[in-house]
Amino acid sequence: MADISSFEDFALNRQLLNAVADAGYETPTAIQQQSIPLILAGHDVLGIAQTGTGKTAAYLLPILMKVKYAQGQHPRALILAPTRELAMQIDESITALARHTDLRHAVVYGGLGPKTQIERIQRGIDILVATPGRLLDIYRKGELVLKELKTLVLDEADKMMDMGFMPQIRRMLEIIPRKRQNLLFSATMPDRVIRLSEEFLEFPLRVEVAPQSSTAVMVNQVLYEVPNFKTKINLLSMLLQDEAVFQRVIVFTRTREIANNIFKFLARKVVSEESIRVIHANKGQNTRINAMEAFKEGNVRVLVATDVAARGIDVSLVSHVVNFDVPLIYEDYVHRIGRTGRANHTGEAVTFVTEAEAYHVEKIEKIIRMTIPRQPLPPELPVEKTTFTESQEMARTIDEQRRKDDPTFQGAFHEKKNPLKQAKPTGNGRKPPPGGARRPTGGKPDARKTTGHARSRKR
Ligand code: AMP
């Protein structure tokens, strides 16, 4: 498969490309590179990809391209998802990616009365996202016309099978037009899903995001559980002070802001200005090339980078990769740590994880098929107290993650504004988080006040 480095390389229209840019997607992920051209060409596709690979946009973009603009009354694309939470997320992705179009979409799921959902459908829609049970309920009431359907997606098919939705899906297949494009996405391929795909897909083309465990095994990996953002800064500063060990280091961050802030702080306080550079997509091409050259030649010891900027860097002799945060595109973890240990040199990948990021580590560990060894924090590390805002954000993030995996989870975090997310005043057995996570767009790191809470570290 050709390496498609830009969304501009796909036959997508300007409205969609602008929405992709607004979403901050710079490079298509592997599953997007493989699936988008096939779906656009009208093939049935069997996609094997986990959450976190960018699979949602991989099928939504070509669907949006095909459905194109508002037309008629009845849905032309239907996306089935096992849980309310996933259905809502898919619908949110449609809102984001279709923002420059006039496309109308709705999401229907159980757990609340169907009246509002039916009203929405009756106003006319182009794309419908649904959980199987609720979809059939509404269909049986005679409130949904499915004869215009051209594309059907089953997302997280393995989970749908696990949740016992097979009878509803069979029933669905009987009532929708035979001539249509089918897409099936699943994280795993147990027998039940293989059988479903045989029933459901016609001459499917298979795309798969291969778990690249081999790279991961080559590299010595460690993981530090760190309570909050400021302590991460302290830990990074402490590690970098050991010049004999941390000889040539790439520090990865999820966002440009964090990359910039870390760079500024380290250059001011920790390493000499000449020995550190930052690269991200906002930096000009020349600046990036210069920084990379200087790093390769060994004139620069520390390179702070975002994932996109660092793609394609082939630097042997990198002694350490530091993941300042856990990547949300899980393949990026493999890409990141693949920078070290190249060409038979041993390298080490160090990952900093807050409690709110542990969820993503679990998923990454599934992909690389190993548990990343935990390392205790150095005893002399100044451990900062987690601010109130950070712990609030962290609690909210953890609740969202729980809900993703268990749609019946009510949440322990009280959020007043959004009634859908409102917590019940019951205990869920979840202990309050000891630390705080910071949103990727967080403020300035400032580790100047390394006040002593040194022994308050968790676990
Ligand atoms: P998914 O696997 O579809 O659940 O997507 C995981 C996350 O990656 C979501 O937060 C998406 O918004 C984000 N995402 C999807 N595609 C890209 C991309 N090409 N670049 C950066 N982020 C992306």
C-alpha cells in the first residue's frame, strides 16, 4: 500500500478536508490510509482495527463524501454500534467532520424514551447512527424508512456479538435493500465475527492494522506512574540531568503547546539552550530539518517533538525516547518507541502515565502484547500536589473512560451542565483519584516551585 502522507491525497472534497484540518488531523493513520480509497471505490470492507487507530474517521470520511449533501427524507447511510456511548461518539465525529456540509444526521439508542429521536428522524436525515435494539423498535413503530439505504456499517462487530445482538442484526439485514455497500469493523476476529462477515459482506477487501509487537520487544521499556503534570516535569528534568545515561533523547508530547512549553522550560532551567530543539507542525520545514540534522550529528542532545513532526525520523543511536504523555493513537506508541533501539543499538523507552492515562496504557499493552514494566519513582523526586482543577479533570476523564467500556456506568463525577452525564449520588466503589491529569492543551509547565510533597506518591 502506497504511503499516503496527507489527507489531500484522497479523493475527498474541500468541505471534508477543511473539517479534517479543523479537527487537527495532520496525517492519515494506517487504517485511514488503507480503508479510505477502498471505501470510496465502493468495495465492501472488513476492517480489523481497535479503538484508538482512527477507525471511525476511516469509514466516516468516505461515507460523508458519498452522501455528500442533504437530500430527501430518509437515511442513506446507517451505522450500527453496540453501545450508546459509542453511538454518541460516532455521532459527535459526524458533527465534526460534516461541519462544512449541510448533511443531517441523528443518533438513536435505548435508555430513554424514543419520542425526541423519532421527531428528529421525521425532520429528514441523511445519516443515522443507532444501537440495534432501538433501531428495530423505531422501525417497528413504522417511524423509519430504510429503503434508501446505500451504505451500512457495523462498528465494533465483536462487541455486538458479545452483547447478543445477532438476532437484531439478522432481522435488520432482511429489511434493508440488498444492493448496498457494507463495512464491518472489529477489533478482534473470533469465529462468530468471521461468520457474520461471511453473511454480511460481499467480496470484502480486508484491511488490518497489524499489531507491531516486534519493535516493542526490541526496546527496553519502562513506565512511571506519575500523579500529575508538574511532577512529570520534575521527573523529566531529573532524568535529563544524567547526561552520561540520557545521551540522545527524543521527548514526545501529544500537542504542540505542551511541546513548546516543555522546550522553553528545559532550555531555561535544565539543559543548555544549544543542546535542545523543538519540532512540530507549526515550525517551518527548514527549522525542522535543521533541528533534525543537528540532532543526528549529535550537536543537540534533546529533541522535543509531536508525533506528526517526528514521523519518518530515522535516527540511530537515540539512547532514550520519553513519552511525556500517552498517545491516544495507540500505534503512535509503537512508532515513538521505534525511534530508539534502531540498528541493533539498545535503547530505552520511558513513559510517564497519570491515573487518567492508565486506560490508554492498558489498550497499548494489548496491542504490543506485553505489560510495560513499572518503575518506582526515584525517592528524591519532588512530587507535587495535584491541584483541584487537575483532579477534577482527571475524575471526569476516568468516568468517561468507564462509560466507554460500560454504558450502564453512571459515573462518580458530578457534572451539572450535561444531564446525560449527570452522576447518580451512589458510590460506585471507585476510589477518588490520587492525582490529576492535565488536558493536552494545558497551561504552562512550571516546575520552579518544587515544593516538597516528596513522599506522597501513590502505590
Ligand atoms: P478512533 O480509533 O476512531 O476511536 O479514534 C481515536 C482518536 O484519534 C479520536 O480522538 C480521533 O479524533 C483521533 N483521530 C482520528 N484520526 C486521526 C488522525 N488522522 N490524526 C490525529 N488524530 C486522529
